[in-house]
Amino acid sequence: MSEEPDDGSRSSISGGATVMAAGTLVSRVLGQARNIVLVGVIGLTSEASNAFTLANTLPTTMYNLLVSGALSAVLVPQVVRAYKRDAGQDYVDRLLTLGFAVLALLTAVLTAAVPLLTWVYGQGHGGTGSRLSLAIALGYWCMPQVFFYGVYALLGQVLNARGSFGPFTWAPVANNVVAIAALGLFVVMFGAHNDHIWPADQWTPTQIAVLGGGATLGIVAQALVLVPAMRRAGVHWRPRWGFRGVGLGAAGQVAVWTFVSLIIGQVAAIAVSRAAAAAADAAPAGTVVAGYTTYQSAFMIFMLPHSLVTLSLITALFPRMSAQAADRAHARVGETVSVGLRVVGLFTMLAATIGAVLAGVLVRAVLPTVSTTAVPVMAQVVVALMLGLPAFGIWSVCQRVYYAYEDARGLVPVAVGMATVVALGTIMVRLVLPPQLWVVGACLAMSASYVLASVMAIGGLWRRVGHIGGRAVLRVHVRGTIAALAAAVVGVLLMALLSAVGLHPGAGWVGWLTAVVEFTVVAAAMSALYVMVLRALGVGDIDVLLASIRRVLARIVHRPAV
């Protein structure tokens, strides 16, 4: 069997994924802008910053734990199968009706449980003191986001299954615009952190409402902009009750096993969260230490390349894999997976290399409002995460194949292995390392867990699919590693040269502009050499990746196609 992708596979990568990558890029740029404004408004290491980060992260955590994985595992395969039947729209209507009802009930319960959840995830954010109290107050405003995250995911996944990829990835633009506007209103009403440093026990109900409510309004906008897109895609939802005998039993089993995996994963998430939260309190007074907000900001940088290419690619290929899996066309699934692993691997190896070599400059460029003393601290966390980016890409591709086969149960052992590595690793670093390195050590444990997950998941796919072009995938990754090492050498030498001529990203907007220019120049040189080496080694898949990037840029320069 040929290990080369067919024309359809290549078209799927450079076509559907391009629409999503373009939307994701614009959204992420605006998301970074929102983060810049947020840090300028409430600071990076202040009490209020840690409290808001905890409160605004809890809805995402609860959604990912209780909803997101189940939707990813269930919706696209079920919708693809449903539209192959005569009663497909009736099935989808009932699936959406049930989803909206469950989301509403779940959100009500989680909102009532905000104090308990804040304590579980936020111990170390000041114990039961003012920071925890502020986080609870903000949490009541933020927790309703769970419902609207779910609505966005439900509608978006139906659109993806129908082959309409643009709206789902462009909708977060609305979220970021609304959130930035809300932060602007906060500044107009109350000023910014640089002018007024508010201790956590001095926040007024109005300040809490504007900050927390503004964040939630962004998620509301993100969900509602998909409603007209559903109509344009020919999906006209009508509430339909009565769920017996319509085939939702299989979907329920997949959702249950996905939930089990996510519950296991929360052991690791809580371990990392508590280590990050406790680090600031355990460190010597006056020490700049990576805490919870630093960890979240670094993780956002880590997720940027994943969201731009890996997730866009997977989302575009997922309906295709689901249809192939439904037809038991295992060989075709293997070909699709092979292409995905190769192209994702080429991108993530370059992104990880650039992120690790230019971590300090990247932090300064992405977050211009961060103090110069906090940049090297956050850069260490970014490097620790970037080391696991290629493995994270492999794991993400493999995970969707399990979902395409509706085999969420097969992912449970992987979840156990990942949670064990992260939890034990985080405990060990807290025992043997100073608090300044707790977050770095926890992130290294996360990177190690991605490596384990990718190995375990690929082993499972071999047994199920029988062939994923293993030799071709391995060959591309080996050659990609050689090219990445060459790019890293060039990056280090260029950084040393720029430092020798006195180019240092300092404080203020001039320092930020210097960081942007330095990152752009060095990253471009590293990327160019990376591509040259890959072509010299005969890696043809790099052209598929470059074609996708060119199409993304073309769509941004002209107009977004949604």
C-alpha cells in the first residue's frame, strides 16, 4: 500500500483547514490584544489578576471537564451518520434539544457551586482570604459562560459536520471584540492597574460586575453569531423532545467514557493548578515567581501554534475520518491519519524550536505590558511547555481517530497514564525544587505526559487501523528533527549577534517594538532554513504545509470567507 497521500487528503489539508486557520489566526491576534489590555488593566501578578484568572478559568475548566470532550467525541460522528439517514434532521434536532437542556441544568448547578469549586482549584490563591473571596465574587459572573461555551460548541460542531468550517473559527473574533470593549469600559470607569492598584479586599460590586460580566458577554456573542450561520448552512433547528428509541444510546456511551477520561485528567489539572497557585505564597518575599496567571499566560502562548495549524487541520479532517470510520474503510482512515501526523509534525517541530529559542523575546512581543523582571520567569515556563508541543500534536491527531470510531473507552488507559505522570511529576518538583521552579517543573511533567500519550495512542491505532504509514511518518519526523536542530543553531547565533550589537528588548513600547522586530527577523530566518533543509532532504509534505499557510495569508489580506 502506498504511503503517499491521495489528492483528496492533500486537498483536505490545504483547503478546509485553511479557512479555520485564517479565522483562528485573527481570533488569536485579537485574543493576545485582549490579554495585553487585561494585564494593563489589572496587572500580571497582582491579587486581582490571580483572582480574575481563577474565576474566568473555572468555567473553561468545568466546560472542558464536563462538556467539551463529550461533544468532540459524540457530535461530529453522530451528525455525519445521522445525515446519511432519512431522519437525519429529526435526530439532530433532538440531539441539540437534549444538549441545550443539559447545559442549562449543568450551568445552574455549577453557578451554585462556585464557592466550593473556587476553593478546590484556588487553594494557594490566598487561602480563605481576600483573593479567594474576590475570585468567588467574580466566579458568579463568569460561571454562566459554561452554557454559552456549550451552545457555541454544539452549533459549531453541527456546522463542521455539514462541511461549513468558517463560522466556528471566526466566531471567537466577536468574543474578543466584546471583551476588549468591556475592558475599555472598565478603564474609563475606574482607571487601570498602573494608575490604581486595588487590593483584593477593596473591589466594589460595580468593578466586579464590569470585569466579570464583560468576560461573559464575550462568550455570549461568540455563541449567538453562529445562529445565522446555521440558517445559511441549511440547518433549521426545531426543539424536539422525546429521546427514547432514536439512537442516542450509543452517543451516551461515548459521552460517559469521555467523561471518565476527563475526570481522570482533572487529577493532573488540579495538581498543576495548586502548584502554580501556591508558588507565589511559598516563595521568599519580594521574589518574582511564576504563579497561576503566569502559567495561564504561558499556556496560551503554547496553544497558539496548536490552534492555528494542528487544531484547524484536525477539525477539517475529523468529518472525513468519521465518515470513513462509519464505512469501516480502515485503510482510508490510515491514509488520512498518516497525512495529518506528517504535516502536523512538520509544523509543531518548527513552532517548538522557535518558541524555545526565542521564548524571552516572544513573551515580550506577545505581552508588552509585562514587566521586564517577569519576562525571564515566564520564558522558562514557555520553554518547558514548548518541549512537548510536537508530542501534543501527535496525541491530538490520534485522539480524534478514537472519537471517529466512537471508542472513547480506549482512551481511558491513556488518560490514566497522562494523569499519573503529571500528578507525580508535580508532587516531586514541589518536594525537591524551590517554589520559583514549581511551575516550570509541572510544565515539564505535562510535556512528558504528551510523549507517553502519543506512544500509547499510536499503538492503539496500529491495532485498530492496521496501517498508518508508520515508516513515512517516522521518516518525516526524523528529517524534521534534523531541520529543526539546524534552525535552532541559526536562531541562537542570530540572537547572540543581535545582542552583541546592542539590540535588547527593554521596557516600554520601544522595547516591545524591538522584541517584535527581533522575533520576526530571527523566526523568519529559522523558518527559511528549516524549509530549505527539508526540501534538501526530500520531504514533500512541507509543500502541503506551505500551501495552507499561503492560503491563510491570502484570506486574511482579502476577506474572511465564512
